[in-house]
Amino acid sequence: MLDYRTHTFLTVCRTGSLTRAAVELHVTQPAVSQHIRQLERHYGAPLFSKTGRGVEPTPAGQLLYRQLSVMENDEARLRSELAALSGNRGARPPLRLGCTRTVADFVAPRVLAGHLRRHPDERLLLRTGNTTELVDLLDRGEIDLALVEGSFDRALFESETFSRERFVAVAATGARPARITDLLGMRLVLREKGSGTREILERHLAARDLAVDNFAGVIELASIPAIKACVAAGAGVSFLYRVAVEGELSAGELADVTPADFVIEHDLSLIWQRGSRYGARWRTLLREW
């Protein structure tokens, strides 16, 4: 069981301010300062340093935050499970899954339908966002695990590969060129910054000394259906997982114009907080999926 000083420490880490932490916890700022001093004496190390806007964790504070935040999130789920065992069925915690938008639209429906057939009494809660947003939700304990396509800090999160997907270039019409540079004369239609799809594209372009700005123009859209419709209307070229465009390719609404020198496969990963007591459960769940 985590005590009040632990919750104070975690709140200061998340808000970056003793004052904001006091407001959120409904205590005085001197009380917050006292809790932090008690923890620093207990662990024998300074946990925060002052900045122009507030405080930030020291290396010792960062290490403590990583460990205690996992414990806090596990404890919250454990409390709900214990309440359900006591007869309060409404307290049974749902499986809280986060998905990047491509996964949510084109992978998750099939996975979750199968899950509910195997576990008809399971409650599910699905949150969507880009990889950066989902990592933040995991850190805050608002979701239990996430299916992501973008990069994440492997020191903070454990992971298992869910699937390996082809990453293709699509346009309204056209043949497959030999080189990625043959597509630079087209507009590029892509997701917003922070999305896994965009991150993958930018990383592979950079490996070839290219960037999105090398294309004739850039159109940013936050919706995959909107991107596909825009490309199908002739607005330019986009790079998406093939699983997201299978229907349009089969119907002839889009053409696969992936250059011969730009063949990419990328893993979709299931991730959760490193050190969580529920890690074995999430690995078992992944094998089911």
C-alpha cells in the first residue's frame, strides 16, 4: 500500500510544481514540502531541483518516479479487482486498451471481437491517440496497455511484437517507381506530428538524406479515412500500413506505388509499464490475440 507521501511525490513529478500539487491534493504547500523532505531523508538523496517555473526530478527522483508510478497504477487495478471479489460486480475493472489510430480503425475491431467471444463477461475500454499520447496515458495509469506503431522508451515500457505490417506508398493511379526520389514531385499527404505513421516515414526518409519538405508540397490530416479520400481524389501520395488500404487497393480506388528502394516492414507492439505485476497477464493476452 502506497502512503500519502508517495502520492504527493508522484503529483509533484506530474505537475512540475509544489503549488500545483498542493492544489490538486487539497493540502497546503508547506505540507507538500514536508512530504518531499521526509522522502528525501528516507531515500538519502535529493529528489527535486528548482527550475525557473517550478521543480523537476533529479536523477534519483526520476528513478523513484518510474518505480512508484508503476506500483501506484498496479495498486489501483488491484483495489478494483479486490472490490469485485467482495461481491461488487460493478467494480470489476475493464481491460483498458490504448491503440494508435491505424490500429484502432483497422486491427482492433477484429482483435476485440475475438477477445469478447472468448471472454463474454469482459468489460473493455478503448482509447485512441498517437503513440506519444498513449505513452502518457500509460504513465498516468489511465490505460493498462497499448498497441502502438511508433517509438517508445524501452527503459520505461515492456513490449511484445503483435504483428509485422508492410508500409506502402499509395496514390490515385500510377506504377511503382524504382526510387523514392521519383515521388518527390508529388504532394505528400500525411498524419500530424507525433503520429507513429509519420514518425516511421520521417525516419526512413532521413536514412536516405530526405525529409517530408523535399516533396512538392505537404498536406497534414489527422484522419486516416480523410487521407485516403484525399489521395484517391488525386491530391498526392501517402504512406500507410497496407492493412489500412487493403479495401481501396482491391477496389482499384488506390494504387500501390511503393518504390523498389523503399520497401518497409514495421512492427506493431503491445506495450505496458516496465515492472508491472500484470506483465505476465498481458503476455498471455497477446498470445491469445
